[in-house]
Amino acid sequence: MSRKESISVFFPAYNDEHTIGTLVKQAVTVVTDLGFTDYEIIVINDGSEDGTAALLTRLEGEVARLRVITHVKNRGYGGALRSGFEAASKDLVFYTDGDAQYDLNELPVLLDELTDEVEAVNGYKISRSDDWVRDIVGKVYRGTLRLLYKTPIRDIDCDFRLIRRHAFEPVELTMDSGTICLELVAKLSASGARFAEVGVHHYARQYGRSQFFRPRRIIQTLVDDLRLWFQMRQVRRAYVAREERDIP
């Protein structure tokens, strides 16, 4: 049975030559099996230094609905996500990372939670397939952010998300670092978007290494987290003022 809604699926990719090709082809299979006839697959090649660019060039000739956006220089995770959201043109927008730590076959789990009362469905990691240090640091980090920002979901850095495009159209994303995940959730929530959350599996990275756990990236993310805290105070005031103007 075909679906009335259309869907954009996008992947931020950085040095993911070993996984991105499989993800692109799997995405086509998953969305067509789900009944989507109007869809697009987008890959943001964020200045990869391996064979990712060459692989994507070849895939563009093989996958009819694939669109590749290339950043000549690496813009950071936030820069890649911003390009993906700007490029997405369909009713629904789903994204996950190009390193294949999540299973696209779990997209139906998110769709099941996308009721008429929900604008965004976020996955949360059932268990984290990382070493114990990253696991502990991640729990502390997520707990602190939930306390400071009063976010409506438990796992801000689970990048397995499905969002109605109209929900983030009024949202302006500004961060280039990993803080963009927090920014996206916080600003959607402040705008009135309603969330659902569902458990998904998280798998060990098979190739390469995380770009986040490097001193420069960690420092930049923490600085951006603080910048966002001040920015959100202004955002919330703007939404409150807008609501007051709309009251008859």
C-alpha cells in the first residue's frame, strides 16, 4: 500500500567509504518497502579525505533518486546536518549517520510513533556499543543537558530521527559542532513541537573512529553548548511574545 506522504532520507558522511554505499542502497529498499513512492536520498559529503567522494560519484549514476551535496572543506557535524535539512524537500525528514551504527530497518519503529499528535520521533539507544569511558561520559553529558535545557527526550545524541518538515521550518539552526543535536531538539521543543521516543539498537563502529572524542572537538562543543544556553533564553522569549500577540 502506497503512502500519501513523501520522505527525505539523508546521511551526513565523513570518511565513510566503507559504509555509505550500503546505507544508500538499503535506504531505497526500506522506504519503498514501507510504501513511499515519493522519496529522495541525500548524502552530505562533509569534506571526506578517503574514497567517499569517488564512491558517491559512482552511486549517483546507479541510484536514480540519490543527490550528493559536497562540502569542499569539513564544516563539522553541525554544518553537515544544516546542509541536509536545507536540502530536504519532502513531507517527512529522516536522518542518521553515515557510519552505520544504527540499523535502517528500524525506521518503521519510528514511523509507528509518528501519530497525528507528534511532530518528531527520536530514537534512544537501548544499549550503547561503545567502551565504558564513552558510555559513562555520555550518560553524564546527556543528564546535564536534560537538566539545563529541560529537553523532552532522554537521548539527545541519538542521531536516528524522523521529523515532519513543517515542524522545523520556523527553526533556525546555527551550530557547526555536535551541539546541533541539542539545538535541534531544544528549538523544536520551544516552538511547540511534540516528541515521541522509542528504543533502537546501537552497533559498534566497524570502520574509522569518532570525530567527536578529540580535544578540539570536545572543547568546541562545550563552548557551543554554553552559547546555545544564552541563545535559547532569547528564543523562548520570542516564542512567548509571539504567542501573546496571537491571543485574541
